[in-house]
Amino acid sequence: MKPLDPVLLQVLAGRRPTCRPVWLMRQAGRFLPEYRELRERKSFAELLRDPELASDVTLMPLRRFDLDAAILFTDLLVLLEAMGIPLAYTPGPELGWTVESAADLERLRPIDTERDLAVPLATAARVRAELASDKALIGFVGAPFTLGCYLVEGKGSKTWNKLRALAWGDPELYLAVMDLLAGAALDFGLAQHRAGCDAIQVFDSWAGVAEPGMFRRLVLPALEKLVLGLKRAGCPVIYFLNGAAPQLETMVETGADCLGIDWRLDIARAHASLPEGLPLQGNLDPTVLLGAPAMIESEARRILRAAGDRPHVFNLGHGLDPGTPLEAVQKLIDTIRAWDGGSPA
Ligand code: CP3
């Protein structure tokens, strides 16, 4: 790997560049005035159908801030839509029907990735062509469990009881669902990589609801299939789990190059319980950015200190709050850059 490769990719390869990579989950979205202005004219669904608009939104945060990576503007759920389930945002996602039986599973259409997901793939190609060579483009897919949450529930939930009940009540159908979703997410991730994404983040936003034994036996195998398939194609993988604390050791078994953790655990303790040199991503509480500048600075420094000299991608512990002030993000990035510049106070 050349020193000029994007710093994010250097960290994913286990190196520790002098300038630490930073990007923010949900950086392409409603906290940006230019995104809100665009949304007055276009619905979210329209943005998802237009590679020109989607690539513009992908690049919006990098025009304003010194971020090291762009993340593809699309949504986790376009994959389920490609399987033939109608999808609406009201504003949370709502699926036209859900999978409750083997017969429902049969109704899902096999995906022709290049045809059915042409928009995000064209978006990736456009962004990679425009993006500076020292910046990374991150593609993403939903983890099988998180996709499964929506597939059986049809809309958001706090506890995702339906998928958990399916796992205990009809393990055979549950495993068939996981296997199908892992295969589809793998094909989509591989296609994103071929289209120009430098790395793939697997979002497991909701697997934190799984009991540890369930996580190991019923969440991990499908994840391994997805992560190893991507890695075999030479694509670096970040595995983000919201609610990572109880599953840290199991997360290592996914084989991901970097583990993304939420804000509820101490990053130094996470490092201590993981193999040496395994890169971590995270983990500022997103609501810190709703606080005073001095608080942003001290909390960011607390994380920088805790990450120490281990390979680290600075990020939030989950997505940016749409109400985050622009100045707060600027303050955060200034703090990170000053620290790596060698002047930590
Ligand atoms: O900036 C980025 O991170 C890239 C874009 C991105 C979106 N969705 C755009 C979006 C990413 C990475 C996602 C992933 C996603 N989508 C996840 C996993 C990440 C996470 O937060 O845990 C999930 C669970 C979804 C499903 C989803 N999409 C929900 C629950 C919602 C409604 C809640 C919300 O934040 O409004 C969406 C809509 C959505 N996806 C928006 C954006 C910018 C808001 C649409 C709008 O109103 O403009």
C-alpha cells in the first residue's frame, strides 16, 4: 500500500497514518442546509432514484468539511425493494408486505444486482470519478439481521420482537431468511466494490437486541458469509454494531477488518479485550454535538486519548442527529486535526 492511499484504507489495513481518518455516520443528510433545501424540491424516494442527485448529496459533506471519506447516498432498504417489496418513507420506512412464512419467502424476487440496483451502482461510479484520490468512498449494506428486522416487521421497532420470535419459534425459516439476505447483501456489496467503492460498511443497527447466545448461533453465521465473501474479493470491511458491548469478542469472528462501536462502551476497554492491532471505529455520542464547543472538544479528546496509538477511525457511535449545528461538526474536526498535529493539551 502506498503512503498516498486514503488514510481510511491505511487504517483498515492495520496501519496508523499520522493523520487519523474521520467520517461521520449519516454525514449526507438533514443536518446539511443544502440537503434540506434539495429535499424541499425532491422527496427522499426521488433522490434514491437519481444517480446525479444521489452523487451530489454524497459529496455535499466533503465540500464543507475536511472529511476523509464519502459514504454512498442510498438506503439500507433499497435491497428489499429490489426483491419486489414496495417501500415508502413516511418519513420512517414502511414495507408493502412482510415475510411471515416460507410461502412469503418464495414471493421474493431473485435480484439481478446490476439491473435492479443500477442507481446506487451508477452513483458509486460517479462519486469515485469526482472524488479526490486521497479520499475513500465507503459503500454499505445492511447486515442480514438488521435487514431481517425490517423484512419481518415491515417498519421500525424498538425491540424487533417479530424477528426474535421467528428465530426461536421457526429456526428453519429464520435461517432461510438470513441466508437469503446474506447472499443478496454480498452480491450488492461486491457490485458496489466493482463500481468504485473502496470499502464496505456493514450496518448492524439493530442486532444489539439479540441475546448473546442468539447472537453467536443465529446472527454471526450469516455475517461471516457476508464479510468473508467481501474480503475474498479484496474489499475491506467495517462491521458496525449498535449495541456492541456484550458482543465484542464475537464481533471479531466476523472477520471484519475494522469494528465500528456505538458510544455506550469505552473504546480503551474495547481495545483491551480485542486482538492487538485490530482497528476500531467510533465512538462519540452523537448528542455531544448538540452541546457546547468546550464539551465537544473535551469529549473528542477523551476518545482520542482512549484510542491511544492503536489504529482508529474517528466516527460517532451512531448517526448524526439531524439538528446538529454545522459549527459543532467543524469544532469536532478541528479538535481531531489539532490532536494529530501533535498539540494535544
Ligand atoms: O450519510 C450517510 O450515512 C449515508 C446515507 C444513509 C442513509 N441511510 C440515508 C437516509 C445510510 C448509511 C443509511 C443507512 C440506513 N438506513 C440504516 C443504517 C444506519 C443506521 O442509522 O443505523 C437504517 C436503519 C436505515 C433505514 C432508514 N432510512 C430509516 C430508519 C430512516 C428514517 C429515519 C431517519 O433518519 O429519517 C431512513 C431514511 C433516511 N435514510 C434518510 C437519509 C438521509 C432521511 C430521509 C429524509 O428525510 O431526507
